[in-house]
Amino acid sequence: MTTPHKATMSFSDGTPSVDFPVYKGTIGPDVVDIRKLYGASGKFTFDPGFLSTAACESKITYIDGDVGELLYRGYPIEQIAVNCDYLESCYLLLNGDLPNPSQKKDFEHRVTMHTMVHEQMSRFFQGFRRDAHPMAILVGCVGALSAFYHDSLDIQNPEHRFISAIRLVAKMPTLVAMAYKYSAGQPFMYPKNDLSYSANFMRMMFGTPCEEYKPNEVLVRALDRILILHADHEQNASTSTVRLAGSSGANPFACIAAGIATLWGPAHGGANEACLQMLDGIQARGGVAKIGEFVAQVKDKNSSVKLMGFGHRVYKNYDPRAKLMRETCYEVLAELGLENDPSFALAMALEKIALEDDYFVQRKLYPNVDFYSGIVQKALGIPTSMFTCIFALARTVGWIAQWNEMISEPDQKIGRPRQLFSGPVRRDVKPIGNR
Ligand code: ACO
């Protein structure tokens, strides 16, 4: 919505000043529409890292980092986490509102009917070394899905887009579990469609053909919550990658593979793994008694040590997902009789000290979701190398909802950032003998 205000950019080099419209979102900061800047002034804006740039308009997820609020389609994450399951959250993100009972049943049925992957996919796995990182396998296999579903790759057809979304949400747990089973040298488990989405995934991860797998309800709920909390998070690096890849008209499976590749980086999806390694490191040096020493190291400007699981580019308050994850952490550890688990006791002590320490208070560094999610996943029996795959599984619905939103825009354009060029000016190639 345009506001009555305008922004004026003036220049000290004689270029005439330019007026821009200012838009108001339903919530969040106003934005200045600078699309006409180049045409009017011959100048670009410069914003590496997108610190002040809204790259798109979206109706899906909203974060208020100052107060620590996360909304999916307007609903607070705290309410979704206690009232909805993951598939309801998927429906919400994809369709704009929560399902009623019959819509929920229909959606669950559609997802369930697509959980198997083509039998030929299993041969792809054999091409990887046993010690391949599961994220390497996932990037390859998700991209390869585009080779199997030619019947639904017309991205201009909303029905095709919907089928692709369902296929991706349905097949990700199967592929992630296959990546794990392959690394463990165990047989792949086919999906079992009378189980819930999360129970089915746990069975494919931890079951074997030798005996019946009985999902534990508390642990299934914990996994479901991990998936809900990671389902979408606005225009982060992987989501922006999916949008950029999709803006060229690439198929949804290829776009999601690009998102998975971006998520793999330690500054994005790899932080919970790093947090667990940090806790293990402190534990090895003496545990709670060594926290003071560790915190001093974190605060030392000459050391590069960071308190992993603390701080966030957007949240300058408690990450609301971290509170929910902490609750789940308590439930899981109690269920498994691990209340005295050293990693959790250490995490609690570390959190308390950091929250009271001036260094963290002044910089508004609060725990983020990764601070607890690694501990929960470890307790569930998920190996550290699989943490980012679980994140990718959860985030697939957010990526595909954002991709679909972008493709549905009537005036959608290919994403094509410009640059501030600081390389050599035009010069001539000398014959090789003269160089
Ligand atoms: N430990 C110690 N100091 C920190 C931390 C931390 N975890 N995070 C930020 N700081 C300090 C910085 O050194 C800087 O201090 P200075 O002002 O004295 O120079 C100040 O706080 C501001 O930090 P920035 O790096 O500018 O914050 P930015 O918003 O760019 O970084 C980030 C955010 C990358 C998440 C950072 O906080 C970090 O590295 N945290 C640890 C890794 C982590 O937990 N990542 C998970 C992110 S959540 C997710 O992806 C799901």
C-alpha cells in the first residue's frame, strides 16, 4: 500500500534529485520503492548482504526481531507449536490459512499418497561413497527428482505447482531417512502410511526390517515440533536462493536443491551441529566448572571463539523458537530419563551465565533455536551429521511456499542484481610473447 509520504534522494554531483514512493506493509518497516532510480539517475544502490533491502513482497512469514516474534501467515509460532501438527503448518504456509478437519484429512491423504520415491532413486545412493556427507547426497537426490516428474513441471500451471509441492513435502522424509540408512549400512525402510508424518519418518530412520518399530509419542511430538519451528523463516539465505533460482523459470526440484546447498553452510543450517560440538568441548575440559573460562574466551576480542547458539541477525531479543525448543528439550530428556544429561545441564548453566553477563546483554545476544535443537536431536538418536538434513526436511515447505508465491506474481521478473565494479578498466590483450 502506498503511503502519502515520499522519499527524495538528492545528489551533490549535479544529478537532479529523485522522488520515490514509500509503501507500508501490514506490519514491519515501511519500504522505499527505488526501482526507478537507475532510469532517473543512472545510479544503482549498494547493499551487499541485503542489510537494508527488501528483495520481494511476501504474505507468508513475519519476524519482529526486536520483540522476538515469529508469525506464520499471521499466527504466532507459540500458538502453532501447541495447537497444530507439522502437516497443518505446511497447509497453512502453502495455502494461507489453517485447514478445517476435512481439509486437513484431504491434505494428509495427498501427502501420504506421495511418500514413496521412484524405485530407481535407490540406485542413485549406491553411487555415493558410504562416508559421503548426507547433505551432499540430499542436494544430488532432490535435484534428481526433476528427472522423474515431467508430468508436473509446467511452472505456469498452478495445479502442477501444487503437485510438486506435495511431492516435495511427502518425499523429503523418505530421502533424508535413505541418506541416513545408506551411511549406516542398513537397508532402506519403505514409508508406512498408517503412521503420522513424523512417526513415519522416525520409523524410516530407526526401524529395521527385522522387528516392529513402535514410535514413542513424546519423541514423535518433539520431532514434529522441530519441524514446525524450522518450517519457514522469511527471506533468509536459502529461501532467497530458492527465489532467485526460481525466478529464472527453473523447476521446483532444482530450486529446492539450490536451497539445500545454501542451508548446508555453517553460518546458516550448520549452527546446531557447531553448538553441540562447543558443549562437548567444554564438557571435555571439565564441564560446568569451566564455563567461566570459556565465556572469558568468547569475550576476548583476540580470540575467534563464539558462543554458538547465541545471537541472530534479525532477533535482538529471545528467539521465540528457542523458548519452545527448551520446553521440548525438558520433555524429551524426562521421557528418556536423561534429566541429568551433562550437555543439557551445561547448556542451562551456560545460558544463565550468558544472559546475566554485560557482554551479551549490551549486544542483545540471546539464545537462538540452535542452542537447544542439537541437544534434542542428539537425545532422539539423530547423528550430528544429519542435523542439517532435518532442517532441510522441515524448511522444504517454506521454500516451496515462497517459490510458489513468487511464480504466482503477475509481474514476476528474473532476479538480476547489479554491482559496483572495481576491477580493471578496458585494456588490450597482448600477444602471448609480449606478456
Ligand atoms: N558469541 C559472541 N559474540 C557474539 C556472538 C556470539 N555468538 N554473536 C555476535 N557476537 C558479537 C560480535 O562479536 C559483535 O561484537 P562487537 O560489536 O564487539 O564487534 C556483536 O556481537 C554483533 O555481532 P554481529 O556479528 O554484527 O552480528 P550479526 O547479526 O552479523 O551475526 C550471527 C549474527 C552470525 C548469528 C552471530 O550472532 C553468530 O555467529 N552466532 C553464533 C552462530 C549461531 O548460533 N548461528 C545460528 C543463527 S540462527 C539460524 O541460522 C537458525
